[in-house]
Amino acid sequence: MTLTDVADIVAGILLIAGALLTVIAAIGLLRFPDLLTRMHSATKPQVLGLLLVVAGLALRLRDPSATAILLLVAVFQMVTAPVASHMAGRAAYRAGQVRKDLLVADELGDAIPRLKESLRDSRGAP
Amino acid sequence: MTVLTVLLVITGVLLGVAALLVLLRMTLGPTMLDRAIAFDVLIAISICAIAVEAAIDRNAETMPLLLVATLLGFVGSVSIARFSPGSDDVEAEESDNPENRARGVRPQRERERSLRERSLRARRMNR
């Protein structure tokens, strides 16, 4: 058993771990009751699952240029996934598509009336 | 057939099952944003699938495709969230921002009304 064999087996284990995460996330996506809880499960394959798969592929290819591109993929995904989730959650809250009875704490619910009030004060009477 | 090939085939099957479940959520909805989230996950799954294919064949030719898919998923879900109906994002920001008011940027609804009036006037003049 040489070093490349070991690297191949580790790569296979990493890839299978990433695939398992995507299956778990898909089950969560199907069974959770509202958008915020679905977003909670959706982030698993987007960050950790993808990182595992990319690490596994880099171990399997063992090619510097491919590793560089894979690193770029991982960095891009880690930068863009929170932004996209934030936009989706914000739009859902503003559209009233969040189930308030499932929330433990609702800080935005207190903040939005206060924000509207301060805007009205700064602009004068509407 | 090595151990690695068996592992990779199992990985492919798992990814297929996950994609099917996500597709089901995409079909059921119920809101547009649910579909946007499901689309994001589907993009992540397809990136994993391309990676597994590259791992089976040991070819690095599909690597740029991974990069493109990452950015495509980001742009897609952000634009759906930004312009999703009911969130009033664009319109609220235009009319709420005092700077825009000062610069004379009017909210969407007003702009549409003035456009309609102008076209009505033009039609009357043609008559």
C-alpha cells in the first residue's frame, strides 16, 4: 500500500462524507416547516459539504493547478453563501413569509417599527 | 474495480437521491424564496457531482465549470431574493431614503403613473 493509495482512500472517504451531508440537507429541506429552518439545513452542503468534496477531489487529482482552482471554488462559495442566505432571509421576513409562532426570539420585529419611526422623524410629518 | 471506485459509485447514488429530494422541494414550493434556497442547494449538489465525475476519471478539465457554477448559484439566488414579490425592497428603499428624495428620485409607483399619463396625453394629441 503506497502513499497514493492512502491518498485515494482518504479522498473517497471525504467525498462520501460530503455526499452524506447533501442527503441529510435534502431530507431537512423537504421536511422542515418554514423558510428559516429550511435555510438552516440548506447551508450544510453549501459550505461544509462542498469543502469536504473539494478537499477529496484535490487529494485525488494531486495536481497543483487543479488544487488552485479548487481553492478558489471553496473561497468563492464561503464568501457568497452567507450573502445569498442573508438576502433570502431578509426578503422572506419583509414579505411576512416567516412563521412567527416558531421563532424563539424576534429582534427584527421590534427593530422595524423603531426604524420606521426614526425615518419619519428625520423627514418631518408625512 | 478498486475500493475507491466502489466508494465513488456510492457517492454518486447518494448525490442522485439528494438531488431528487431537493427537486421535490423546488416543485412543492410553496414560496418563491423556498425555490431559491432549493436552487442554491441544487447548484451545490451539481458541483459535488461534477467533482465526483472528475475524481472517477481523474481529469482536471471540468475544474473551471465548478467555478462558474459557484458564481451562477450566487447570482441566481440573490437576484430572486432581491426582486421577489411582496418584499417591497426596491420600492421601499427608493422612497425611504432621504437622499433619493432630495435628488428627486421618485418611487416606482409615481413614476409608472406619470408614464401612463404621458402616453394618454400623446394619444389624445394624435387624435
